[in-house]
Amino acid sequence: MTTQSQLVNLRFFSDSLRRFLPNSQAVALAIIVIVSFVLIYSLSSLLMPVFASIVLAYLLEGLVSKAESIKLPRLAAVYLVFSIFMTCLGFLMFYLMPIVSQQAVELVYQIPAIINRVQTEIMRLPETYPQFISESRIQEMMHAVQQELLTYSQNVLSASAASVVGLVSALIYLFLVPMMVFFFLKDKELLINWFLQFMPQDRHLSVRVWKEVDVQIGNYVRGKFAEVLILWAASYVTFVSMDLNYAMLLAVLMGLQVIIPYVGATLVTFPVLSVAYFQWGLNDDHFMYVVIAYSTIQALDGVLLVPILFSEAVNLHAIAIIVAILFFGGLWGFWGVFFAIPLATVVKAVLTAWPRIGDKDSTIAY
């Protein structure tokens, strides 16, 4: 026999369930989100080329749609966009990457000289500020740093020994990923129709969420891609005109920093100013020119580029962005950081579109 307390508990559980899953469409959306997350999380290490190909095909689909809007047949648009994609990939792999790699190797070779110079500067501190730090303390600190560098060098050598396997994997990816991107673009309708047969029939809410996510991510990706190119080009021209060493490497870092908001700008400051310092020193005017130019580029990016490029893009609070970077970066490493904001956009779209008790359309079909 059901007691009054059991009825109260049952009613509380029912109300809580209705508040979380107000209708069948919310159930379908919850199933899609949970299953997608579990599949991606559990299979990311095995199917990373497939996931990367899907993402690239999704990004290129916008260009294909633009080409179709000017009355170009779908197949011709796919061939045109894919040719542009392969050209850009060839430029990246055979022109930009060798230059960046060469400058990175040159910078690594300069590390011992940089360390010696740092040691010399640090050893002067006891003479300049004897009341704050002693020579024995400096020697202890330098010994600890040397031990850390030794350990780091050993780890680098171990990673280099395993890099052959990584190189083979990269070559396989370079063959598989473009091929899968082409077929994802070419057979888009066929693949989507095959995939939809496994989806719940009652999915209008899911479609509504996807449309919002599609618009938001499209705006974000277009804006971010333009921002990367503009910052890279502006930084490269600036650094070359100032005769700064490793100009291409630093310019690439300047462009890529915008992928990780807030954190990227902080991280890239150290290499840019360090290279300028070890090339000219603090007292040289060239160092101050680099500082001014770097600060100007960063300021123009924040004050001018971001408002123009992202006026209709993702509107996320700074705390939400940082949490997304930490969470998804902890799950999937570099790729989690790279896609942190688009993934956070998906979460925001789901929370925004989720039906609530009291909404007029929370209990009716969409």
C-alpha cells in the first residue's frame, strides 16, 4: 500500500524528470548528445583520421554551398573546392612547414648560448641586489635548472626515437584524410541519409539545435580563419621589416595564438620578446620597436579585428571559454583545445534550446 511519503517522493521524482526531459524531443536530443559524446570520447584514438576528415569536410561544405549558389553543379563545386584545399595543403606542407621547421631547429641550436647568457645575467644579481639574493642561492637555482634541462633533453631524445612511428602515421593521415574529405563532400547526401536511419524519428528539437550550432560555428570558423591569416601576414611583414630573427616562426605563432583565446596571447609573448632580447638586448632601440610593434598588433587584434570578424559569431563569456579549454583540452589534448570553443558552442546551443517547464511549446511537437 502506497504511503503518503512515497507518493510525495514519486511526485518529486516525476516533476524532476519532467523538468529535465519535458517531452519526447528532449529525450531524443539527450540521447543524441550522450551517444555522440561517448562515441567520440571512446573512439577518438582509433578513428581520429575519420573525425578530422568529417570536421574538414564540414568546414569546406560552406565553400561548396557558396559555389553552388552561383549555379555551379554540385560535383563541379566539390572538385573546385577540393582542388583549392589540396593547393593550400601543399603550400602548408611543402613551403610553410619547411621554413618554420628550419627556423625552429636554428632556435633550438641557439638554446645553449641563450642559457649561458641567462646564467651570466643571473649571476650579476647578487652584486646588484645583495640584500635580496645571495650567490649561493643563485648557484642552487642554476643547478636545479640544469637538472631539469637534462631531464627534458632525455625526454626529447626518447620522443625522437619514437618519432619514426609518428612520421609513418602522419604520412598515412596525409593520404587517408584528403581522400575521406573528398568522399564526404562528394557523397554528402548519401552519407547523411544513411546516418539518419539510426537517429530517433522525433528529432525536430535536435534539428533546431543543429541549425543554431551550424550558424554559430560557421561564423566562428570563418572569422577565426580570417583572423589567423591577417595576424600571420601582418606579423611576418612587421618582423621581416625589423630584421627580427625567426620571423616566419614567430609570425606563425602570432597567427595560431588566436585559436586559444586569452591563453595564446600570453604564451606567444615570451618567445617574441625573448628572441628580440637575445638579438639586441634591453638597451637597444630595436628591442623597444619590437615591443611597440607587438603590442600594437595585439591591441589592433582585440580592438579592431575581433569586433569586425566576430560581430555575429560565438557569444561566450570569458569564464566559459577558459572552462571549455581546460575541460576539452584535458579530454582530447591539442585537438580538444583547438575545438574547445566550437564544442562549447554546441553545449550552449543545447542549453539554450532545451525546453523548460512553463514554455508554451515544451509539451507540443515541433
